[in-house]
Amino acid sequence: MNPQTEVFRFFRPGGVPYALVILLVTFVAARLLTASLSRLGRRFPDKRLPINQAGSFLRFSIYLLGGAGAAASVLIMTQEMLLAVGGTLAVSIGFALKDLVASVVAGMIILVDKPFQVGDRVTFGEYYGEIRDIGLRSVRLVTLEGAQVTIPNNKFLTEVVTSRNSGAVEMMVQMDFFVALDHDVARAKRIVEEALTTSRYVNLKLRWVVNVSEVSEAEHFAARLRAKAYVLDVRFERAFETDVSERVIAKFRESGIYPPASSSKEI
């Protein structure tokens, strides 16, 4: 008997409607869960990241259970059927789905090992942004410019990914300012410190610092003022950088402090 015909012996046509219902319920349940957790995260912003992380795990589980339930509805689960399906489909479907299976397994590893979590700001290759979703097949990353990048889960098993906040709401932000060596570097440092510590986005309960070092910038030697501080929430990263930079630049101009090889007309 043809092996493919043998497979259809274990197919239950009457179970197709039930399978469709199960898949529909699975889809609706996942969407409702996402919407509910999103509202919960807005209501309790300090718990937003743990809520989002739990949501990814629950959605993952719902899809797996729904898929298993749909398969059980249309297949007659006997030992003979399992042997027939295993022999016939292992090569044909297994090869076609190897990347998908690898991504599903990688997704489970990501959820358990937690190299990053939903809500983390990560750098992967040329992309930097926030992890919005860890799905069955892929991870969705939204860049600071608003672009959504979809990355297969199995890519994270072989390539380097850097997490900036590692599951925490707070995140360190680094900013560099350059000053000509013949200008008042000490005053420039005080200006940066004041702008940093008075920003409404900064978390002063965590360590902050402004380091000064001599570097080569634009083919000129300059004093680099490297400011490091934590924001209250990863969502404030760009707002914090903008707030501090605008006030530092304005104060530098007012104080006659400029980058190397610059004049007041050029700034």
C-alpha cells in the first residue's frame, strides 16, 4: 500500500470542524490575553516588564496547546498511526520544517535561559531597540525609530545579543560631549553634571557619573565628557538624551565652551 494512502487511514475528517474551532479559540484566547496584560501593564507601570514577560510565556503555551489539540482532533492516535506518520512524514515534512522546529525550540530556550526578555533594550547585529514579543517562530524588536524587525528565534542561538537592562525597568544611558582642551573643562563637567542630575527622567537612586578623558575627535585632541546615568524607565531613553543634550549645548554656548576646532559661528 502507498505510504501516503496509509497516512490517510488515520485522518478523521469529522474532526476538522473541531480542529478549526480549537484553532479559532486559541487565536482569540491569545489576543485577549495580550490585550488584558497590556491594560494591566499600563495600570501598574512599575510591573510592566514582568507582566509582558509572563505574557510571552503564556501565549507560547496557548499556541502549543492549541496546536496539539487541533492535531488530536483530526488524527486517530494509535500506535500504528504514529509509526505510519513517523515513517512517512519524518523526512518529507521534517526537512521542510527544520527551520521552523529549530526556531520553536530556540524560543523555548530563550524563555527558559532568558538571555533577554520582553521589554529589554537589546542590540542584535545592526539593530537596536525594544523586545516587544517572543513568539513561537520569531522575536519582534521595535527600533527607536519605530521600525519593527522580525528575527527568527534560532538566530539568537548562534549570534551575539546585548541586553542593556536585563529585565529591569531602569537602564543606564551613556552620552558623550566633546570640549576643546583650551576651554574650561572643569566648568563644562559641572554643566553636564547639573543637566544630568536635574533631568526629570533620571533615577538618582542609582549610580551616575561624568568621566573626563583626553581623546582624538575629528582629527583634534579634545576633552571627552562621558555621562552615565540610569533612566526611571527604558521608555525614557531618547527623552532623557534629548533633555540633557539640549540643556548642555545651550549652557555650553552661553559659557563660551565649544568642541575642538569650532567657533561660536559654527555652532
